[in-house]
Amino acid sequence: EIITNHDIHLHFPAGAVNKDGPSAGVTITTALVSLFTDRLVRNDMAMTGEISLRGLVLPVGGVRDKVLAAHRAGLDTVILPDRNMKDLQDIPDKIKEKMEYIGVETLEEVLQAAFPGGFPLIMNDNCFKKLSKL
């Protein structure tokens, strides 16, 4: 009902650090979904990833630093763009083995991992295949 009756406009001022904005796409979207559905997000995980207008999760930079920060904060799970999973080789082994990494390609996969008990399907496999080709 909120989505149907309201437009949402988010503005991030130009004063922000240029490289930081896109990486927060999945996190900001997950927070909005949490707000609109009145559901809590898991509190033991971190996430990063740029999100396209079609709901695809795009790779980001700085994965090593982000994973190390999550570890320092006491989090044990990190949601990452699937195309960034290769960057886990840069994480020290003693930290890498203490954490769980969830590679995602779509916002739907992010929501399934971020909410306890998962989240209702938004798009089916056929829709995802079409979007992936664009």
C-alpha cells in the first residue's frame, strides 16, 4: 500500500565520497524493504553491492576492506555480488574461514538471505534470464 500510494526519491548529496555511494545500493534497498514490510533484517550480517534499476546486483570495489570491517564489527556473514566472490582470495585465511559468504546476482537473492525465513519471490527464473541479457 505504501509503495502504491507514494513515490520515493532518495538524494545523496555530492558532498559524499564518490566511490562510496553505489556500494550501498543493496543495503539501502534492503533497509527500505524492511521499513515497508515491517520485517527485521538479520543482525549478524554485512552486505555490499551496487544494484541496477532492473534488480541485478553489480560488482563493487574494496571487498577486502569491507570484509575485514565486518569481521572487526563481530559479523559472521557477508552478502557480496557473485562477481566479487573471486576477491575473497585477498582475505587472510584465518579470517576467511571464520565467516560465511553469500554470493548474489539479484536483489531477490539479497532479500532471501537478509531476512530470517527468506522473502517472497519477486521475479521468477524466466524473468531473471531476460534481465540478465539486457
